[in-house]
Amino acid sequence: MQQFTAIQKILFAIALVFLYFAYSGGFTGLSFLFAFAASIFAIAFIERKKGVNFKHSLYNVLGFFEKLGVPLALCVFISTSVIFVFLLFGTTVENVSKVPYMHRAVFLMILTAPFFEETLFRGIILNYSKKILEKLMVSRAELFALLFSSALFGFAHTYGLVNSVADIGLILATFSIGIILGRQFLKEGLISAIWLHGIYNLIVFLVNYAAFWVNL
């Protein structure tokens, strides 16, 4: 049986910490990171029982959807979004309508944002900064391009303003997510990064609206 790696254990610890923050109401920007870490650990926990390498199993799942192409991948996004929303909030329109701007949140967070953000930060900024640095013969050009694009990704989510500790936490959280998405882009391509970004946003959406529903 495959043992947990050090990285998987660290991710699990991070997931628990941010789960606490998510439900205690503190550092809400940082708590977003918990959802992604928890999802990674969940996949690792399932796949390790099958004796499958975690990294390969994740790439296989993402690669399957990448082969579907953009139109079918978007259909999968829409279908899973609707299913999760109705499973979480009930099958009546009245229940779903109690959540403010539900349709806008689903559309923007799960469908629109991953496509445009990945195209900009990974497809354009990361890709071309890497090429420019390579032409300038900068050593470790890929690493510097990854850090640069991820830093811009982090600051973009605070609109360039840092007014509180929560803003710093949000920058660090989105910077970390940017690193993960950037590596996914470099290894598997843009469609795979969009898909992974969509999964992350879906989990964040469900966690936040589950908390909203409990507090009604």
C-alpha cells in the first residue's frame, strides 16, 4: 500500500487549519486555500488504496477532461454546478433563490473566471514571460516566470490594494493557488489549468454558501 508523502501530510494539515478559519470566521481570505488542499488530500486518500501514484492519478483525471475539448468541458462545468447546487440547497427554486445572486456566483466563479483568468495569467503572462526570460538566457526562467505570474495573480485578487491582514492573507493564498495552477499549465496545458481552476472555485463556492445556508 502506498504511503502518504510528506507533501500530502502537509496539505492535510493545511486543510485542517483553513477549515478551522473558514468556520470560525477569521482570516476569510486565507480560508479559501483550505478547499483546494482538502480536495487534493481527498483524491490522494482514495487513490492510495488502489496503489496508484497520486500525481499520475490526478493528471489522468484532468487529462480525460482535457481530451473532451472546451465545449464539452464547459458542459461538464455547468452540469456539475447545477447538480451540486441543488443537492446542497434543495430541489425547489424557492430554496435556491434564498441565496443572494446564486446564478451570478455560479456563472462568474465556476465558468467565466477560470477561463479568463487562466488565459490571462497562465496562457499569456506566464507563457510569454517564460519565453522572454529564456531569450535573455536567464537561468531558471520557468521558475521566475511562474513566481512573477503567480504574484500578479495574487495582487489582482485584492485589486492592487492592501489595507488589512486579511488582504495579505488573500494575496498569499491566491499566490499559492497561482503556483499550483501555473505548474499544471506548464505540464498539461491551458485546458487542464482551466479545469483545475474551475474545480477549485466550485469547492470554494460550495463551502462559502454552505456556511451562508447554515447561518440563515
